[in-house]
Amino acid sequence: MILMAGPSKGTGIATRDAYGEVLAELGSENPDIVVLDADLSTSTKTAVFGKKFPDRFFDMGIAEQNMIGVAAGMSFAGKIPFASSFAMFATGRPWEQVRNIVCHNQANVKIVATHAGITVGEDGASHQALEDIAIMRAIPKMRVIHPADGPSTKKIIRAVASDVGPVYVRLSRPKFPVIYDDSYEFKMGKGTVLLDGKDCAIIAVGYEVAEALKAAETLKAEGIDVAVIDMACIKPLDDARVESMARKCGAIVTAEEHNILGGLGGAVAECTGSKYPVPVVRVGTKDTFGESGDIPSLLEKYGLTSRHIAEAVKAAIKMKK
Amino acid sequence: MAAYALTSDKQLLADKCLLHRRHIVKMVHCASSGHMGGSLSAVELATTLYYSFLKGDPANPKWDGRDYVVWSKGHASPLAYSILADLGYFPKAELATFRKLGTRLQGHVDRLKVPGIDASTGPLGQGISIALGMALATRLDKTPNHVWAITGDGEHQEGQMWEAIMAAGFHKTDNLTVILDYNKKQLSGPVENIVDIAPIADKYRAFNWNVIEINGHDIVQIIDAYKKALAFKGKPTVVIADTIKGKGVPIFEQEISGFHGAPPCDADYEKAMAGLGPAKWPDFF
Ligand SMILES: Cc1ncc(C[n+]2csc(CCOP(=O)(O)OP(=O)(O)O)c2C)c(N)n1
């Protein structure tokens, strides 16, 4: 396991780049795969597929609601559609289309959105989706996956391509530290234990997995022994793992680049609440919109760094009975 | 409350256009992000609107006698900010803070942060609905405020645009004018290669709108079109303005998407600024 520095322009792999690459590979392997985008293919990286398979690539223009409906129709006629845009416009704008056309029909549509979360940076609040996990998670039949790095993104996209049914994969704009090598395996409904520990379990998704690992290191130096779990699959949630961690550690911290309401933190709190109640301290944006700025400053201002996670761990441990 | 003074001095307007073009390129270069192409194409359209037609009061941006502007293409924020700074809505030096942490000048225009902005936008396709709401409300109040919406061609692909266009045609809101910056390009390239919106004038006519077609870089034609839009009774007006994305900087004009959303490299920046040449006033930052 290699662990690199925080997101910057120079290091790591953007999950959207990994998506573009693996989608083009899948295109050669499976002729049923079709890709739709809404005038953002150079940003979502579906353009890589579009260049290689122009006949199976559809730029639907700036019209996300229509794109989702068309993707569902294609799936009913036997295709495997991937539909992409920014997270804001792939989940927010067409929410009712996703609920009723895709999920209620159990259409085999893969919604893969990029530019999720605060790490959108300079584009600002209107483009920073901090509610998408919550609104996708609330729909029956929808699965929600948020990969932590480039290599796991590739495995996850491969897994959802061969799986049947609606799924939302949440990807990001900047380069992320590389956490996994090619031995990573994805299983729907399962988390990955990156570090075992006994004092507190940090359950994280996306970029926050890297921050959680950093937090674990600093905490270790202070004599606090934490577990770190990459819960890439937020729905269906790995209930068994959450429960066993609650039993073992007696305290949980969640970390996500998303509102603390309704996302990973919400899911974990719902699970512990009914299975084995323990303190759950949620690291995420505090029910607020984001703003324009550079990524490191935004992570600091919105409380998403390893330091914030470490503080949350200490708070959670203090709350143990 | 007093509205700021208007002008129809064509040379002055042209000089202001050059100043705003310089600021647009400078702001995006300075922020290392932002949208130049679709700001540059709308410079004459927006400059003429703000300096020759709009009723507004920088000392009291919420003055209820003002005309409303909805920047439906909210990514053209550099242009909006340059104009509002020049008109005195906020300090000129603030342009240097565009897109930086803590700034009021967000990547996409925000009505809660920037004096002179009437609607927060950025997510495309929503501006005509907002403008229609303003137009219906001011009509209810029998006040003379006019509502303007500045739109892009690509965003006309959104379904909500046509819901709003249909509703405005039905409601005959002649106090609403849509400016269509018809620069033929969107983010990924030419509109005609993605999902073409042509014949756009016929579409608006079929939705019961008054249609005026002009060259969107010709100030005389723009003034004439806005006058006609204000005078027209019984239907909303759309001014379909033929424009060039990236206008004023040849390397931007030639790029496939009209230099949509990327910052210029230092060399392109120097070239662009040299090509534009100095404005009548020094740059604000
Ligand atoms: C709903 C939505 N989808 C996608 C985007 C991303 N986006 C920003 S600008 C743009 C292209 C806009 O094209 P157009 O309306 O023609 O504007 P212009 O070319 O004049 O800049 C896109 C797709 C967005 N802002 N909103």
C-alpha cells in the first residue's frame, strides 16, 4: 500500500481519469456498452471512450434530464449505458428521472458522475455537490459507490459494468493519493479494512480515506490505536462490518466530502443506532454550501483534513461510556 | 434613489468593451480558472445593456425601481464582475480576488454575495424561469421594471429553457427580454455537432415571442434592438445576437470551444493582452 500526499496538481491519479481509461478498455471488451454525456465529456473523461467508439458515444447536450431518460430506454433495448456529467447535474437536476425512470424501472443504468464534493474548488458552491450521496441513497434499488483512489475506481467500474441494475458512482476532479495497487477487489456491500485498531474505527469514503490514514498515523504516535475502513460501497452498506467495529472499538468516526446529513455518516449512524449504539462523530461539511477557493484551503475551512479527523476521534473516544 | 447616468456614446461604449475584455482575460489568468470564451462573446451585449439602458443604483443595489438582470449563463461571471465594478457596485480592486477563498466574486454569480447581482446562477438552463418570475411579479405590481436574461446557445438544450419560453409566450410578458449570445459553441465544441438548436428564431416565434436578430458585436445594432424590445407590446422579446466566442483574441476565437473554461497559459495571456492593447483607462488590478 503506497500512501502519497494530499490532492495537488502534481501527484496521484484523478478518479475521473481512471474512469475514462477503464471505460475505453471496457468498450473493447463489451460491444453492448454505450456512453452518454451532457456536454462535459472532456471533464468527465468519457471523451476517451467517445474518441475510440464514436458510434456508441452520445453527447446529449446540456440536457441531463433527457440524458437519464434516454439511458434508461437504451438499457430496456439491451444496452449497458453509462451516463456521466458533474455530480450536481447527474443527480440533482434529474433526480425525479433517476427515481422513476431508472430506479422504479430497475433499469440497468450506470450513473457515473465526476466533480463531486468540495474539491471541485474554484467553480464554487453551485457546482459542489455535497448532497448527492444523500439523495441517491434515499432511492430504493439505487446503489451508491464512492471510490477512494484511481486503482480502486478501475476495479469498481469493471464490477458495475458486469453487475445488473441502477448504480451511482461518485468520482472527483483533482488527483487523489494512490492507496491501492492492482490487487484491490471490489465487492458490492463490502468495506475494506485498511488498518485494524481497537480504540476507535474511522469509516471513510473518497478522498477522506487518505486523510483518515494520515490521521491514524498521528494518533498512533499519541498512543491511540484506530482502525481505518474504506466504505467505498455506501449502499448497500456493510452492516456486519459496521456492527463488528462498533462492538470492538465502541466509537466510530465517519469522514466524507459531503454534508454530515444523509451521507456516509448518516448511513453509519442509522446502522449503529439499530444494531449496536455507540458514539458516531461525523466529519463532513456541516449542513452548509461550499464556496470558491483552492482545494487545500477549502479542505481546511470546511473541516475535512486529517487533523479534523484526529480531533473527531478524540471526541468520540471521550464519549465512550 | 437615483439611477446611474446612462450613455449612448458609441465610442465610450467601445472603450468600455475593451476595458472589460482586458479584465476578463486578466481575471481568469490570475485565478488560474474561469470562463473567458463566453464572457468575451457577450461583452458588447452586456456593456450596452448596463451603460445605455439599465436603471440601477450602485449605492442602493436593491432599489425597487431597478431593472433586473439574470445572468442565466452564470459562468460569464468575469464579464458581470468587471461591469459591476466599473459602475461602482463594489471596489474595483476586488476583481483581483475572483475565485479565491473568501471572495465575494465566486466562480458563478451569487446574489447573496455580490451587490448588483439579482439571481445566483451557474447551473445552466434556469435563468429564463427566474426572469419570468420577476416579470410576472413586477407586472402584478404594475411597476415599470424591465427584466433581462442573458443566455447561451448551448444552454437552450435544457428542457427547462423551453418550459420557461413556452410559459413566457403564453403569459405575454412584454417586460421580459432574453438576450441570446449565439456564439455557436458550447463546452465540448460547436453546438451544431452536439445537439443543434437551429432554427432558433423559428422556435421562439412558434412559442409566441417577438424575435430580433442582430450582429452582437455591433453596438449600433444592439442599441436599436434593445430599444425595439422595450417598445414592443404584447409578447416577450428575444434578441438573437450573432457573436463569436472568445471575441477579440484570435487564439481564443479559433479554439474548438472558443476557449470555454480553461485559463490561458502565460504565453497566451501575454499574447492576448498585447493583442487587445491598452484601454482608455488603466486596468483595475
Ligand atoms: C446544468 C449544467 N450542466 C452543465 C454545466 C457545465 N457547463 C458550464 S458552461 C457549459 C457550456 C455552456 O454553453 P453555452 O450555453 O453555449 O454558453 P457559452 O458557450 O456562451 O459560454 C457547460 C456544459 C452547467 N454549468 N450546468
